[in-house]
Amino acid sequence: LGNRASYGGGIYFQHFENVIIKNSSFINNFVNDNGGGNDHGGGIAGQRGETLIIMHTLFSYNKVPYRGAGVYGEGIKMVTILFSKFTRNYASSKGGGIHVNQIHGFHNIKNIFVSNTAKRDGAAIAIIYTYVISNIIDSLFLNNLESIYRRGVVAYHHATRRGKVAFIRSVFIDMK
């Protein structure tokens, strides 16, 4: 609650095997602008690991000068986030709620995204350079705002043709 850091306002970890975050809250955390474009992960930032699982967790009012105001994950084999809520998080670039980059698998299951903002891409979720199918399942997206490029609430860019995003039973309301 209310932390300030250069990377990972709430928690930062790298080179890990398995991390499970459960029944937690990341509120009003801030990542400082260090000038090199590496200012990520207002709530959580994780790099180069095997498995990251987040469940029953709240991410609210987190702010970053670059990517992933709620969660930032890079170079992780599997990221699974379920039964969590992302509200009023702000990223100056991509991924107001979640930003995942260079991952091998991403599952977003039964999460709620309300009033998150990203200036460039992915007000709720930015999925960048994935290698397999990313699943967005049974999730609610309400009033999320992407302000400059208008590339979407869930932005997706892939490095290979194998990466895809599947939307299954998710609801999008009042997107801007």
C-alpha cells in the first residue's frame, strides 16, 4: 500500500521457478520514472521465470510511467491470473491493468477490469510477443480507456504467427 520503487512498486522478482500470489491487495503503488523505458509493474513486476499465478487479488490505483500498472510480466513461461480485480490503474504507455511480454502462455480467467487507463495500448491488458494462445475467459471489462492510439482495451502484438488471443465468454461494456 502506497509504495514507491524504481521497478515493481509492490513486489519485484526475477529468475524464479514458481511464484503464487493469493488473497492480496496492491493499492496506490507507484514506479518512479527513471528515464530508460524500464519503469514497469506498479503492483507486481516479474521477469524471466517459470510460473506466475495470481489469484483473488486486488490491484487498484497503481501508476507507472511505462508499462503494466497492475502487473508486468516478461520472459515468463506461464502467467495465470484468476478471480482478481483491476480498478483505476494507470500506465503512461501500455497495459493499464496487465502487461505481459515475451511469454509462452497467458491465462486471464474470471477477472474484472474497471476504469483502467493506458495512453498507448491495452487499457486493461497488453499482450506483446506471445508464442502460443493467450486465453481471456469469463472476464468483465468495464469503462477502460486507451487514449492516444485507440488500439483497444486488450491490445495484442505478436512476434511470430503462432501467438493468438482467444476471447471466451468475456463481456466488454462502455469502452473508450
